[in-house]
Amino acid sequence: MKQIQDKLGLDAVNDGTWFGSTSTHDDAGSIIESVNPATNEVIASVRSTTQAEYDQIVTAAEESFILWRAIPAPVRGEAIRHIGNALREHKDALGSLVALEMGKIKAEGDGEVQEMIDIADFAVGQSRMMYGRTMHSERPQHRMYEQWHPLGVVGTISAFNFPVAVYAWNSCIAAICGNVNIWKPSPKTPLCGVAVQKIISNALADLDLPNVFFMINDGSNVLAQQFVDDKRINLVSFTGSCAIGRQVSEQVSARMGKCLLELGGNNAIIVDEHANMDLVVPAIVFGSVGTAGQRCTSTRRIIAHESRFNELKDALVKAYGQIRIGDPLDPNTLMGPLIDESSIERIEAACTAVRDAGGEVLCGGERVDGPGNFITPAIAVAKNQWDVVQTETFGPILYLISYESLDEAIAMQNGVVQGLSSAIFTDNLQNAEYFLSNGGSDCGIANVNIGTSGAEIGGAFGGEKETGGGREAGSDAWKAYMRRQTNTINWGKDLPLAQGINFDL
């Protein structure tokens, strides 16, 4: 930890000055303990933001927005380029910190930082490509067009499972659109938030720019509730569970604010009779075991054709027996710990529910002796309609379900309240295209011959139904952080009205 701390400059994390605060800390905030889930030992302590500091930060963000929005978008993009370069410099150390504090393996921690770098690069290019349309007016000597303006202050509430990448998806794109950002990291991964904030602040320190990136830490969720209700926060981007996301949506809507929601996923892979098992098995194992099943895109259900069911079941049980569980910083580890004890208990409860419903747990679901929140990944034979299968259990449990016809498989895949990620493995062109057609997958992400997990930032990321309907990262997701304005200019000397209305005085 000391080596990571030195590389990231975390020796003075409580000075507060780099979030724009000038508080003398007379009203000291409560302490959030950062815990290593592989050992359950405290790594470090981070001080929560006080009420006075919160008000100061939001006021400073509003003032910065007035200056930042006037800066040309390509210049904003140049600032993001500096951030991307700083992240390249600190990729190894920050990736290690993600692994240490969150529990995902080092390769995934580095991959998460690479996502930040990728979205920074994307944002630099996007800063020159925020286009509006020109339309033909029905009135002579009139011109119509649309343009996009920044919203103001964007509030980003991120989850523990991607403690740094999802923040970058929001903050980098919001910034090039002309917004400022206030980030509330998960209290389960506060040190990652502090590290990223310091990297960004140092990267922009020598540029003559207003402060754009602010942060609050809240271990009690008191400030988080206030943050969601605060009319000064023009857009709240929330990543988390469907249940909490619904509450956030209701609160923000009540004040007529804007919401961007990225919520749960109960993601399925359909394996048809034409599937290539050399692709299927590794895709399922990574999708279900990667990040210990704690991704919103984790593979949770396998809907396999009855002719391939037993073959696939045996292959997966064999593969799961080879999963190396342990220290996420060990390069030989394939699955690290779950984030906390309650996550372990949810997997145990899910295994019990499967057995009670008449299903079979083929392997896994057992605690690993020793310190830390380790459990063996589980595979269970189940039915799609069971309550336990319908529920997103955020951990490494995979349900195997048999089907006869493709229509039946697609109906089962779509037959859950979430609609994030989906996939089919097939070498049959008609089945692949049918899966992607209007009568196929109802998810925001639909893949053919790749798994449900591991989306690239170039596409818009998000899902439908109770997943929230939001879109982040690539494509035209930048529009979520802006307001659209339609403009009509009369350059003639008459005043004709639309629809041919005559209103002569």
C-alpha cells in the first residue's frame, strides 16, 4: 500500500484544498474507513465532507460553470487530453489501488483505468463534433437550426464495482459539453475517489482554467440525499441498484431535474444448437466470474438449447473448478473477493433458494477459509420464472436454463424486469439476425458470439426497463449532458406567421 500511496500522492488526503475547499476543518467530518475486501483490514481513512464544505463546493461549482461554459469546446477538450495523459502516467498505481480497495483482479483494475484513458481520448475528439441540425423553414427568408448548450452542474454518483471508470465516462463527456462536475464516490471505495481527484487536479494545475471537477465524500448518505434533492444540481447521473435508482429518479423528477440512470442487469446468454463451444465457455466464465460477478453486465443466466445443455453444463463445471481465487494483486488470480460480508450472505441465500425451489447447485457457493470475503463461484440448474432467478444477485452465481425453440429462449431472456446486456452464441446467420431484430433482445446491449460483459466506450452504454434507460460513454451519449435549443432567424423585412396564419392588425 505504501508504494501505491507514494505513487498517487495520497500522503495528505485530508487537506481538502484540492476540492476547492478553504475550510479550516473546525467542523470535522466523520471518518470513512477504506477496507481491503481480501483481508478485511483497514487500508486508510478518508474524512467525509462537512455540511459547510458541501455548500461551499456547490457554490464554487456554480461559479465555475459561468466561466467554463464560455471556453470554446475544443479548448475544453485540450484540458481532458491533459487528464488522459496523467492517467496514462498513473495507470499501474491506480489500477493496483482499484484492485486493493475494490477487490477486482489487477488486470481488471488496469483495464478500468484504461477505460478512463479511452473515454478521455474519445472526449477530446468529441469536443470538436457536437453538431446541431439546420432545418428548412416553411416561411420565406427564415432560417431554422438547433444548437446544444451545457446544463450547468452535473452530479455523478458512482458505485463501488467500477470505482473510477464510470465517473470518467460522465465527467469527461460532461466537461467537454461545458458542464462542471461534482462527484460522490461510493463510500466502499473512497480512496479511489481521492486518488482520481488528485490526479485530475494535478493535471490541470498549470492550466489557466476554472475548477471543473469537484468531489464530496459521504459515509452516511445524509449528504447524498441532499445532493439528489439539490435544485442546483442540474443533472444527477446515478449508477447503482434498480431499487435505489427508482428513489433517485422520483426525487430528482419531483424537483423537475434531469436524471441519467445506469441500474441493474439480469443478463442472459442464449446458447443455440449451432454455437461454437470454443467461444461459449470462456465468454461465460469471464462474464460470470469476472469482478466476482459484481458487474452490472455480469452474465447471470445461461439459456441453452436442450441438445447442448449437458455438454455445456459439464464444460462449465470443469472450467469453474480451475478458477484461481485469492489475492487480487497476485497475477495468477482469476477471481478476487466480494466487496463485503453481506455480499457473501446473498450468494449463500441464493443457493439455498435454488435448492428450496427444487433446483440443483452443481458447484460453488461455499466460503473460502481464511480472512477476506471469498466464496467459490456457483453454478445452479434452475428455471427462469423462479424468484431467485428473476432477482439480480450481485455476485458469482450462474443459472443454467434449458430451452427448445429460439422464440422460447428469447422470451425467457426478455422475461425479467432488467434490460441491460444480452448475447447469443450461434453460427447460424438467421438466428443471429433474429436475435438482433425488433422481435429479439429487448436490452440496450445485444451481442452475437461475444459475452454480456466488457463493453467498449465507443458505443452508448445503458439499458432499458428497470435498468433505467440512460446512455453513457460513446455514440451520441453527450446529448444527455446538454439542453437542445431550436433557433429561427427572420432575415427578411416581413413577418409571416407559421402555418399560414393571418393576424393583420
